[in-house]
Amino acid sequence: MPRIKKLDIFIVRQFGTLFLGTFFICQFVLMMQFLWRYIDELIGKGLTLDVMAQFFGYMGLMLVPQALPLAILLSSLITFGNLGESSELTAIRASGISLLQAFRGLIVVTVVIMFGSLYFQNYIGPNANMKIMQLLISMKQKSPELEIPEGVFYDGIPQCNIYVQKKNIKTGKLYGVMIYRMTDSYEDAAIILADSGMIQSTAEKKHLVLSLWSGEWFENMQESELQNSAAVPYRRESFIAKKIILDFNGNFNMADASSLSNNAQAKSLAQIHNDIDSLNHVYDSIGHSYYRDVQAMYYSVPRLNKRDSTLAVEKALSKSVNIDSLYNKLPPSQKQGVINNAMSRVQSDMNDLEFKSMITSDGDKIIRLHKIESINKFTLALTCLIFFFIGAPLGAIIRKGGLGVPVIVSVLVFIFYYILDNTGYRMARQGIWSVWFGKSLAPAILIPLAIFVTYKSNNDSIVFNMDSYIDFFKKLLGIRTKREVAGKEVIIQDPDYHRDAEELNQISKLIVAYSAKHRLQRLPNPVQIFFERHSNHTLEKVNQQLEATIEDLSNTRDNVILTELNRYPILSIKALSRPFKHTWLNVLTAICIPVGVVLYCRMWRFRLRLMYDLKTIMSVNKNIENQIAVIEAPHND
């Protein structure tokens, strides 16, 4: 049985304190985001404190599974960032304990949190989601005068459909009002048109006062009114100002949960799987019913008597009819009627198919949402473990504690995760991607990232050293640093001018021979670049001799020589070698034509730059040799 070590207890204590703090911070941030989303549902509704307390309580419970991964990411990053910043992590590594061994205690804690998140999502979260959806629907129904949208018919007021062209939120006025008021039956409907209006609740919240200005009222007359005046089919009234009292119970009542039966987030795994089977059965039966209707309409075959032979049936079924010839035999007066009849039937069939497709597409969307929620319960719990293996190694690499750099890194990682997860969710919800692919997109990308940073941190690899990245891109783009040779205040040994002059002369001769042999101004041979092994020993020798001579001449006190030394370029000795060390990589880049063309052009650019560098070296060599001759002239005399 493994023993619990003091180091594990120490790290778990550090993590536990930070986890509690960061959890409440993340919970608060997510609750504020959720609150701003539904702030319009709360303002001006006259809700009591107990209703508000229920709303915030259920909101907090619903957001717990989302806050856990972010809290683990932030707390693990701060924990190991603090250990690295205080050199405690260095002491742990120096004692022979690997980073994964230091993670051991927190891995157990994270796994417990992961299973706790799964349990919470399966038993507590669905109930909280159901309750908060009921509260939101009840809040909308409490004060419908605040919910009327622009440009859409609103049926939140009983027995009324209201259309508003434009509304002023500050004054509460409605413009371009159209009201369909239903009474006992469809025949008794009233249509009210008004230029402007306003809806207000009465003090006791039992009625709505509808104030209208500059409009007309159209209403069908009831049978009792028509029996003595059959010549008046409806009543029309024009008005300048009018008030209508509508019955409406504005007291807060919890909405019925049956209206949220298709809300997958308010169900456990067992309920989701059971409802998926039920939905598949219902919509399959609907599809079979539609299929039978189409068969009965277009492919029905009349029943034949027993005396009819099989040959006669086949002949009757296989007999072809020329529609054009039948149509041409009709008189002109009937042709237009046939066309109109056909077009009306086609339009009717199209409308029927659109209606049926709307029903089936809604069913498919509901089933997809249930499958998405079923997978989401596992992926959201797994994210806790993934975020730990991202946050803890990053903290060990960055070695910065507190709420500065860790918060920035955590936010960036969480935004990256949120974009991936939300993209996969939307694509899966719309049916563009399969459900399993959409919901596994974020874990499939974050798991390799977690493995990479864990491997790098365990091997003490430098991941965030900006100098290494800058050097890499400079080499990739061919950007060179300028040579800087400064005069020394204290010189222990003067340069050997005579030997340095001879070295520079020899370097110039080697450059002349090298340039004549390779002809750098020409295009490079693709076969030599990608398929043949070759090395630049001459160029390496020139570079070594040149750097040694520059090092010796840097001890001079002569400003002319120091100026000329800074003119020497830094040679790219691999300008004529292959792009990669391994042969298979070079062959692969040659096969991949776009990559090979880019690398080929890059090497040609390096050859041209090397040609100009060699010319510059020869020119500087000549100038330094002349200056050395001037320096040595008094000594020769």
C-alpha cells in the first residue's frame, strides 16, 4: 500500500487553499456572465427576495461544473508557479523527486474532483437547470409589457397576439401596433390597428391597461347582434384615444415543468438515454406514417379480381403514357385549367413537404441535443484532469506565482478551450458535424497539448525562452545580427599583426578559389540539394580562420581596424548544404513540391547572400592588410 508522504500533504495543502479561492472567483465571474445575459428578465418585475434568492442559488449550482475545470487550471498553475518562484521546486527536483512524483497527490485530488463533477452533473445539475428555466419562464410571464419584441407577433398575453413595429425602451411607448384579440371563437376575432400605444400593469397586478392612440377597431359581429341587422357583417370603429382593460394575473407563479420536457440539460444520463429511445420511436413512426401517405397518394395500385392473370397485371403496370400527347389533344380552353390545376397540386405538395420536413428536422435537433448533453457530462468532467496536466506543468515551466502571469495564461487557455468547445457544439447542434466529433474536438486538441507541456516540464526543457524562438525565426528568415567589436580598455596581449595579415591573405585566396568552383550567382542544382550528400569544408575552414583572426585583432588599439572588423558579415556556412540533416526529410520535401520550391528559393537566396558576403570579406581583408602595413612601417624603419 503506497504511503502518503509529507511532500504530497504539503503540495495538496497549498493547492487546496488556492483551489477554494479560485473556485469562488471563477464561480463569481461565470455568474456575472450569466446574470448579464438575463438581466432584462429581472429588472422591473417586482420580484420578491425569496424568488431572487432561488434564482441566484440555482444559478450557482448550475455553473459549478463549468467553474471546476477553470479553478483547477488556475490553482494548479499558481501552486507550482509559487513553488518554482520560491526555488522550492528546484529543491524538490534536486532531492531526486521527479515532477510527475510531485504531481502524484494532486492527481488523486483532481480525479476525485472529476468524478464529483460527473456526479454533480448527473444528479444535482439537471434539477438546478430545470428550476432556473422555470423561474426564467415565470419571470417573462409576470410582466409581459416588458417582453414585447419588435417586428414579431407576441402571444405572451392571454387571448391576444400583438405586433409592434418599433418601441421606445425609455418611455415604454409602442409604435405601429397591430392586435389580434381572440374571444370565444375565431369568428369573433377583433383586429385593432393603432399608430402608437402603451401597456401598463395595474397596481394589484391583476389586469393590463392597453392605451392606444389614432387607430381603428375591426370586429366581427356575434350572432345575437346579426339576427336583426343581417346587412352589417362586422363593426368598424375609428378612435383618437382608447383604453382597453385586459385580464392578466401578474402574480409570480412557477411555470409548469412539463413545458421543459425537451430540455436535455435538465436530465440525468438515464433520463437522456430513455428519452432518446422514446424520441427515436416517435419520430420513426412519424416518418413511416409520412412514407405510407406518399405511397398511398402516388404509388397506389387498384385491386384486381382473381380472374386477372399475372401477365395482365404486369402489362397494365408497364404500360407507358405519353403525357405530352394527351395534353396536346385537349382543347385550348382546357389546357390552362390543366396547368393551373397541376401548379396548385405541386404548390400544395411543396407546402406539405416543407411542413413535414420542419417537424422531422425539429425532432432530429432535439435528439442531437440529448446526445450532445450525454457526451458533454463526460467531456466536462474529463476537462478537469486535462486542465490540471496543462496548468501544473505550465506553472513549473513559467515559475511565476501570484495572480499576474498565471491569470493571463489561464484566461488564454480557457478562451482557446471555449472556442473549440463552442465551435464543436454549434456544428453538432446544427447537424453539420456528427455529435461525437463536435464534442470531442476540444479534448482531442487539448490532450496532446497537456502531454506536450507535461513532457517538457518533466525533462526541464526550455519552452518559453524567447531568445531561442527569436534565434530560430532569424535563422528561418535569414535575418542576421550585426557584428559588434568594441575597443577594450585593458589589453593583456597585443595582436600579432604580421601573422594576422598572412591569415587574411590566405583567406582571400581561399575565397577566390571557392567562388570560382561553386559559381554562387547561378541557380543551385536541385539534385545536389535534395538527393546528394555534400559538405562545405572549404567554407568552414574560411569561417574558422576568419573568426580566429577577428578575435586576435579585437585586441588592437587602432580605431581603423576596429571599424573594419565590424564590417565583417557573419557567414552562413550551411548556405550550400541540404535543408535537413536526414536524407529522408530532404527527399520528402522534394516530393512535396510546394515545400520543396520554397526551400529551393530560400537556398538560392542564401547563395546570393553568401556571394556578396565573400566579396565584402575580401574588401575588408584588403583594407586591414593596408592598415597593418601602415602600423608596422615605423617598426621596419
